[in-house]
Amino acid sequence: MILTVTLNPALDLTYAVDELRPHTTHRVRTVHERAGGKGLNVASVLHAQGEPVLATGLLGGATGERVRRLLTAAGLPHAFAPIAAETRRTVTIADGVDATGLWEPGPDVTTAEWQQFQLLYRRLLTDATVVALSGSLPQGLPVDAYAVLIAAAREHGARTVLDTSGEPLRLGVAGRPDVVKPNRGELADLAMEASALRGLGAGCVVVSRGADGLFAVHERESWRAVPPEPETGNPTGAGDACVAALARGLRDDTPWPALLADAVALSAAAVAAPVAGAVDEDRYRALRGRIAVTPADLSEEHHPC
Amino acid sequence: MILTVTLNPALDLTYAVDELRPHTTHRVRTVHERAGGKGLNVASVLHAQGEPVLATGLLGGATGERVRRLLTAAGLPHAFAPIAAETRRTVTIADGVDATGLWEPGPDVTTAEWQQFQLLYRRLLTDATVVALSGSLPQGLPVDAYAVLIAAAREHGARTVLDTSGEPLRLGVAGRPDVVKPNRGELADLAMEASALRGLGAGCVVVSRGADGLFAVHERESWRAVPPEPETGNPTGAGDACVAALARGLRDDTPWPALLADAVALSAAAVAAPVAGAVDEDRYRALRGRIAVTPADLSEEHHPC
């Protein structure tokens, strides 16, 4: 199976209100709860695609318990390690105009909890062919946590996809993941180009460029994969659908051009679906044959738009 | 002991942010969690005053479990009946300027759960001398739920204080509580005066009037109780501190003038404390001897300010 790792999941709450007016009180019309976190979105997309998947990571407290129950209710296989601190929440306030986000800080993880997670993770690796590691790290974890987990996956013969940002990305790449998937902003934050990130240890660097599709560098080859038209909808979770496709392609040894086409189609179909972690199946089928994948010049990455 | 009933408790979350800007995303600096609901504030004030108290009501789901753990951590004795639906949350966003509130709708309670609660409640009544019933009713409960609970308390020889609003107040009074404590706005919503509410079945009507103290009608007597100066601070929870004092006074058969003086002092001391459910002990001691209680003319209630 594909193992997804979410070290900093969240309980995502969406509140529908008529109009958000600061410094007043609002009755929330409806509350929507979902299990959140990039790795859980990856797992959710793979599960909906019928791919065997298992979600792992860290969950704590009553909020963590709620996330666990939501995963069980969704039928998503999961095995999370417990922590004492409360899993974070995110609150999105949706009024008639747009969304307002509130992101709680993550929990503090102890060294003992991190050790316990690694024991669980190594047990789960025995059945994993690919590991997708996504999102931020909660406080208390070493900043090179992803490098440690990627090295352990390689020892077990599993391939890896890393999707994170900042220092966890820069230090994670030293663990030599098979694929890293930064977006343009995350690359810019590191003041790096895709080929430089490959030089740090990544087998393949796949840069997501929103409506412009993907730009990928693998050994001496590079490609761009572009959708036929811009997709309108909710871009949250599009990167996670891309990671889901990359993980599946790695598992199946899909040749890179076909794999990138699938990743662009699945990402666009995620934009077409109303919530993160879901894809519009009809849109996915309609797009699959229509993604243009062409060899790219490495000089293109200087002007990737 | 004094039994407090909170049928629609909440997990109160306070998020500190730099500035709430609609339609942007905010990193929450700190999260403060507390067990919320008017009846829990009453219990918390009584517990801090060293009075034997037990909190009951309905709690459900992971959010209810979190409330239960917070009560246990605070050392507050509690015995809540379980419901299947999730206990509600409230989110208060505190920026540098003021607070913005988001109130989730309450859970749906089934008939069987309401019956189970009543069995628990009747068991708890065997040790209760006074019952304080506070706050809104969750969906699924009969609107006359408080009348039913008040009648049961009387059968067990316990006195009752009711603090709610709207139809639950109007129908609750038919259960003949010893005291009801509306505030001015709640009375106005019913288009009623204190003596009219007494006519519906309340033994004593105590109207809280913010900085103007209390106005009370009991049989043929009426009083006003006024603090020496307006209190600055956080008025949330002041009414609950008033109910706590009323419950204690009923238990001790404190004469009405002294009881009202205590209620005004404890309310003002709650305003002086930063969070609902707490009182400033120094301020309470300083105020206790300084509350003016004078007989009032019933005609005064027409112009209660």
C-alpha cells in the first residue's frame, strides 16, 4: 500500500455565517467538520481512487480523537500514534463573500512520542511500497524529521514523495526522497531553483505552478505538463492530489511523461471538486488524455511562468 | 450540595490574533480553552467560594469529552449525561481592539437521551438542597424542559433558581421556581414586567440591571440593591455569579436584603475578574459591606433604569 504521513494534522472546521463583521457576535448557521492536513488529503484522494492506502502520523487529545473518528467514518484506513497534546484546529469562516482563516498553532511533541511514532512507522513500512510525507512539522520534532523518515523508508525498499516547505523541505531533501513537490512559492522561499534542490538529494523535483501545470526535473531530463485550460474552483488540495498521483505513479513505475500527465489531470480535477481531499471523477476522466507533456529546457526554470 | 444544570454547555475557545481582517488567513498566536455555559460558570463561582457543588447536564462527542476533561482538571465535581451529538463550541477572536464571537448551533438531543438525563437528574436530586438551571436549551428538548426539572426538584424538596430567556423562561416559570433571574433585555423580550413574571409562577423575580445592580420582587415586597460605583472589567459571567449567590442564599435561608447585597457584590467581583466563571476575591470582600439595599416601589419597575 501507499503510506501517507501527516505529522501535523488538524480538525478543519468550516463555519457558515451571513457576514463576518469584526467585533460583533455571530450565530454560526452550519458547522462542517473534516479531518485536515495535507497528508490526509493525499490519503483521501488515493482512497477515493480505489488505491490501497494507510494514513499515519500523530494525533492527540479530544481533537485528535475527533479526527480519528472522522477518518473511521470515511472508511479511510489509519494508524496514528498518540501524543499527549491536543491536535490543532483550523477554523474557516465562510460568508457570502469569501473565506477567513484561523490556524491554531500545532501541538508540542515530546522526544518519547517522536520515538514511539518511529517504531510504529517502521512497522507500517513493512507493507508500504511508497511513502508520501506531507505538510508542516509540529513543535518538538527535529527539523530534519523528514530526512530521518525518508532514510528509514529507503532501508525498507519503499519509495518516497516529500511535500513540505521551508527548513523541513531543505533538510528533508538531504534524506534523498525519490520525489519532492514544492510549489513556486516554496521554491522561491528557499531562494532555490528546481535543479539546485535536486542537487541537495532529491531524485526528481516536480514544481507545481498552479494553472500552468507542472515543471519536472529528473536526472538530465526535464518536462512541463500543462492542462488544456485553466480550471475554476477551489485550489486548496490541488497539490495534495498531485502528490497522490505522483505516489501512485512511483508505485507503478509509470514513465515520467505519463505520470506527470496523470498528476496534472488529478490536480485539476481536485480544483473542480468543492473540498480539499476530493476529486471530480468526471473531470478527471475528461482531462486525462488532454494534458500536453513536452520536454523542457532547463533554462526555462529561470522563467517558469 | 448545590446542583447546577447546564443542558447546552460549550467548549469556549479564545483565539488571540494580531488583527482580524476578513477574507485573509490568520495564524492564531495562542489558544485558550475553557468549559463554557452559564451553568458551568455558576458552578465554577460556587466551587471557588468553597461551596459544595455538582455540575450536571448534557455532553456529547469529542468536544463534550474535552469539556469533561477540563472540568476534571479544574477539580470541579461533575456528572453529565452522554448524548450522541457533538457538544457545541464557541470561538472568540481577540485582537488588539475587541472580541469577535462565533457561536456554533447546539447539538440535537434525542428523546431517549432526555429521558436518560432525567433519570440521572433525579438521582442527583437526592443530595441537592438547591438547583440552579441556566442557559439555552439544545434542539430536541421540549421547550418546557425547565418546568419539568423544576417540578422534579420540588418533589425532592430542593429549591430552584432559573436563569434563561425567551420561551424556555416563559414556560419554565410555570414549573414554579423559587427564583428567576432575567436581565432587563430578557424581560423586555418577553414584553413583561417582573411582577407579571411572578404572576406566572416564580416565587421571586430578581432582575439584573448591569451597573445599576438588582431589582427584586418577592410576594408583596420589592427591593433594589445597588453597588457603590460602576465596576469596570468583563461583564460576561456577572449574571452567573449573581445566580451563584442567589443559590447559596436560598440554601442558607438568608433574608432577602442580605441575599441581594451578596448577589450584587459577587456579580461586581465577577466583572472585576478577567474571565467568566471567576470572581476577584479581594474586590468581593471590599464590596460586601457597601451594597445599598432599599425597599423599592413596584411602580419603579416601569422605569427600572
